[in-house]
Amino acid sequence: MVTSYENRPRMARAISRQNMSSWANLVGRRSLLAPVALALLLLPGGCNWSSGTPGGETAEQILTRMTAAYQQAREYSDDAQVQVKYQTPSGPQASLGPLSVQFERPHKIWMEAYTAEVVSDGDKLRARLLDPATKNLDGQVATTNAPQEFHWPRLDLDPLVHETIVAGAARYPVQLELLLADKPLPEVFNPAARKQRLDDETIEQHKCYQIAVEVQKTEADPAGEFRFWIDQDTLVLRRMQFPAARMLPDLVATEGVKQVEMVIDFHAARFQVAREFVMPQEQIVHEVKSLMLPPATVSRQLGKRVDDFAFTTLDDGELRAADLQGGLTVLMWFNQHPVSRENLLRLMAARDKLPAGSEVKFFAVCAEPSTSGHEQIALWAEKAGIDLPIVRDLGGPQREPAGAKDFAIEQLPALVVLDRRHKIQLLHQGDAPTLEETLPAVIDKLTAGFDLATLERNASDKRAEAYQEHLENGPEEPLTQLVAAPELQVGVRTQPSEVQLTAVWENRTLEAPRAVCATTPAQGAASLLVLDGVRSVVEIDASGVIIERRELPLPENAAVDSLRVFSTPQGKRYLVVFQALGNQAYLFDEEQLLFAYPNEEQPHEGITDALLADLNDDGAPELYIGFWGLAGLHQVSLTGQQLAVSRKVSSVLSLETTAPNEVGWRKLLVSGLSGQIIRFNQFLNEDPAITVPDRPIQHVYAAHQNDSAGEDYLAVSFPGGDKLTVVSLTDAFEPGWAIPLPISIRLPSITAGKLLRGGSYQWIIATADGGVSILSRDAQLFDFFTYGEEVSGVTVLPARSADEHSLLIVATPTGIEAWRLDLPETP
């Protein structure tokens, strides 16, 4: 029935499709919790403010004694549960989830937080996710050696388990913070926080102090009140109420939602253990190094022909499949919901971007039941500003609605694109924030004759194979073979041993060269863009002559230290500059500053990377910005409009793109603090995370050489100790060779290019202290020299013709130098 369509994701595929469960819908962040529905519980209320109670202790003194009791405790256990309650126009809502902890110093733990279970017996640390729909991720259990001691806030948990736990309320269970942190609950113990004792209360037959703490507004968080119920005999927490606006900002901001409360009840809390630290063996089906989500599966209808469907027009006529011959057809199922309206408006904007004369038919397909009359639907569409032909998917006495029968639609809104033969080439269910930019690119590829459905099915098969291989590999995985790096002679310029360096030109007129990149337009000669100082960009031609110096119109106190450039097929150039952990990125075209992003008022913990990329091959890039902390990844249009946000990767470290696929589309590669690589498409939908064996990946670099052997990558890994490791990765992200590098205040500068005549390209790795490595893609060529001074950046300036050499460009604080590389002639 049409009424089975929903505006929320399907619970049965919550993990495999990366959708939120109903718990995540409550908290407004990703979570894998399958909640238990409960009746509402009454929370304590009506307390009077008072300066104290018999005994004379202040609120501050009681809180201090409580934290000391946790920090001195050797053991602890509880059966805690977290509850979120709120009011909506349809009535009260509630959700309950586990948040229980058992702990024994120094390294034993048992924790069930939302859908994550973590067990350390002191020897092995095991973690899994509980989700019946995927049989608990097909029985995966991430297994590593237990740490010698747990330290706050780094618990060394599996990245996916970490994300699941912090998604609940942006923090680990407060019990662990009290047990492990040197200074727990800093917002509560801030001197500016107002602490008050309220009337004592009894919780589960335990007489408790009741403390209210009003915390002040900060740049990142609103003001709010914490409330504690502390056992007067044992000083364990019995109940804690959190400020909803801080913990659940998305839910609090939802239209129609009121009286949001978040409470944790610490049932059976005690300073002693109550169970063994054991994960039963029958729960461990696949022991793996790290958890992987089951891959997203494509709709069973994708790629199928649909020739016998029919819709009802608003004048009670009929629109049949046979009426849609002669071109592409775009259908969007909708209901009278704000999300549907937004997507219909995006569909209209995408339609208006198509070239004149496009043979594409557009229809808005109403999925409301027949109880809503035609006039009511037409009036809603008029008020919503919908300028699309509207038909209705009502079915009939002998016929199911087409959405359910022919297209297997289960979630609204839903977008379908049919080719000329009525083959389903695209089927997207749910909100599509990037629809306006992406749909024209899809239509362009289908008009050119590409079979996108088959390509997506093939990609889905590859994802399934990779997942099966992950399940079968187990926790023991092969080590990467290391290539030894020579010792660096700081301050001394040396020569490479296997290649010859020839100076071509130098430019010593710049003030303080920093980052440098080559710009390679579709037409005309390549040139260099150099960030000179912190507020100027200089363009230099292929012979080292300055073409233009451009003072950047930045805010008075702004400075930048990084730049990225993008040239369109039409020759238009865009430049983004930013400062690591700065507040804004600045986008320029060749004439002016287009915008700064994000707004100065938007709180975040700093920008870590920015990249211009055309993932959908429509000839114009989008701006992708990665943030430290929970702000995640943002996709921004060339007009400064935020198109989409993903918080799948918290604390983003680097952004890169893959090589284009068969139809010209790329994916965004995002690395973060988790040590994994996540691939995103143009909708910011993600593939399963990539884990490189024994190598937590912090930064990724692509060769982008259009080599017939496929794309290669380099990744910077920090496994610990005093060394960085640079690891080569194949196009399947399998590790190859690696070289260790000394840790520096700056990351190495890495680039690739065909610097030697004949054959494939070379990687150039330059460290800030002047060490330069030259490696072929297979590491058969491995050379090294020292530059004799600090290196602030390297790039490759491509040759203008087959008769010329590409040049290695090296930026130092004193200037720019260009070098030619040659192999010695064989006698």
C-alpha cells in the first residue's frame, strides 16, 4: 500500500545503507542503536533552590568527593540506561538504550553502549556491534591486544565502535570519564558554572544528594543545566540529567519538538565488579582486525525494464508507460512533507539547468492515499511552489501502486530515472541534497549512451567481494615490506646517486614562498601558483618569470598556509586557500573572492583540509571542506551554498579524489583520526571504510597521472613511536612498499609526475628538513638526496610537448627552483 512509504530510513537496513535508527533520529547523529520502546517515566521535578542541607556541605564539595571516589575506585559496575523523552504534536515520545559499564583497573572493561559491546579481559580487547538486521554485522568481532592501561580519552577502540558510541551523545559514557580522566567533567567544574544543592531525593531506595549545575554558553555550546543524584552512602551516581540543547542540538532544533530531556539511570551502580570480563565464544563468528559495515546493496529493480505501469492524472486521466516513449523520464515520488517539498524544488532546479531541447520528461508522482483529493494535492503543490506535472500513484482494484510493485520504493522522497527503453538507470530513496548538481550530470551520461545501472551493479558486486574477503581474512594480516631510507644530512646539499639533477631556473624575488602547486589548464601552458607569505599568491610561468602577484583580500587578522587549484575544461580557474585549523576557507576565481566558508559565526574546531573536485563530471567543481572534531565533511557549491554534510568521518585529516570511472565520475577519499579511508560519491554517500593492514592512515595522496596501469596512491601513516611511514597503495588500496620518515613539525610534501623520459611516473617525497626521496611506482627506482635547506613544498610542472622535460619544482623559504631529472647514459 502507498501508506507504507515512509519519510524515515528502513530499520531493516539501518546499518547496510548507513541510515540512522530511531535512536539516531532522536539524537540527530549517526547511531546503530535498535531502541526499545517504553512508556514514559516521570522525572523528579518541583525542587526548590537551597543553599544547603543538614551536614553543611556545599554542592562543590559533594561533587569533588564524588569524583575522588571514582578516581580512587579499583572496581566499578552498573546496569545503566539512557533515556530521551520529548513532546511532539502527535504526543509524547521516548527511547531507551543501554549505557552500562564494568571496569577493573588497569585494563579490564565490559561496556554496552547503545549497540556497541566492548570487552577487555586484560589480554584481548574485543568489540562488536549489535544489530539483528545484519546478524550483528555477520558476527564480526574486532580483536586486538588489550592495552597495558586504559587512558582517557583515548581508549584504542575499533573506529566503527568509537563512532557508534560517540554518536549517541557526542561523548563516551560519563562513568568512564569519572573513572579514567584526570579532570573529569570540565564544564561542570568550570569556576563560571553555578552549582546549587537541591532537596535530597531517594532513587531506587538510595538516599541521594541532588546537585544542579548551570553551565555557561561557550563558542561551541549553549548554556544549560546538568543535574546529579549522588548516593549519600557510597558516592556513586544514581541518576544524571544532561542539558538537552548541548547534547541533542539537532533534536531540540526540530520543528514541533518540545520539552526534550536526556537522563541516565545508573541502576545497580557499585564500586565492585558484578560479572566476568568475557565475550562468549558463540558470539564470535568472524574475528577480524577491524569491523566493516556490510556493503550497501543496490535495489533489486535497478537495471530492470518497466513497461506496464500507470499513474492517475489530476483530471482523472491516465498516464501509462507507453506514453513516455522517445527520451529519458525522471520521476519523483513524494508526499506532503517538508523533505519531499525540498527535493521537488531541487528537481525543478536540476531541470532548469538542462540545455534547451533536452528530450527529458519530468513528473512529480504523489504517493498520498486516495483519501487526499486531487484538489487538495494541487493546492499543496501550488502553495509549495511546485512547477512540475503531477500524477498520482493510486493503483487500482486489481493493481498495486507502481511505486511498490514496479519500482520497489519503500522510502520517500524517491527519485527514478528511466532511459529510452524504460530501463531503471537510477533509483535513489530518501533526501538528496546534491540533486540539483548531480542529476544533470546523470542525464548527460545517459544521453551519451552510458549504462549507469550496469556499472553500479558491477561496483556493488565488487563491494560484496571485498566484504567477503574481509570476513575471511581474520585478525592476522600481512605486514608491509619496508624500503630503508638513508640517513639525512641536515644542512648539507647532496646529489642523488641514480638520477642526475640539472638546474633549469630559479626565482629569488619572492618574499617567503610556502605552498606551491602546478596549474594545468585544458588549453595553454602550465604555470605555477605560489603562496608567498600568508596573504599573497604569485603566478610564475614555465620559465620562472612572474606573471602576476595577487594580494588576497582576506579579513584583517586572517592568514593562510595552504592552497588548492582547479581548472575547468573551459579554462576557468578556481583557487581555495586556508590555514590549518583556521576558521574559514576562501574561494577565488581569476577575478575576485567569491566567498568565505563557513560563516564566522558558525562554531567548529578548525579546518583541516579543503579541495576543489568535480565528482560528477559536469565541468564545474564543488568545494569540499574537512573539519577537526564533529563538524565532519561539508560539500559547498561555487556560490557558497552548503550542499551536503557528512559526519561519517570525525576529525578529518585529508581530502583526495580517485581516478575517474568508466563514465568520468570520481569519488572523494577522506582520511581521519580513525585511521581508515572513506570513499564518498557526489551525493556524499559513503562506501564501506577501507582499513590498511597494520597501517592507520592519516593522509592520502593520489598520483593522477592517467597511467594505463591504473591509479596509485601514497598514504602517510603514524603507527606510533618516532617515525612516520609513507605507504604505497594500489588502486584497490592494497599496501605495497613503504619508507619510514622522521617526525617533523610539518607533514612531508608529496607529489607525482613523469620526470624521467619514458616509462611511468615517479613519486617525490620531501620532508621539511630538506630530505627528498624519488621513487618509481614499483620502488625499483629509489633515490635520495638532501636539499641543504628547509623545503616548504614540491610539485611537478608538466612538459608542454613531447620534446620537453617535465620539471621538479622545489619551494624553500628563499625562493623557487626548477630541476630536470635524467637517468645517466649507459656506456
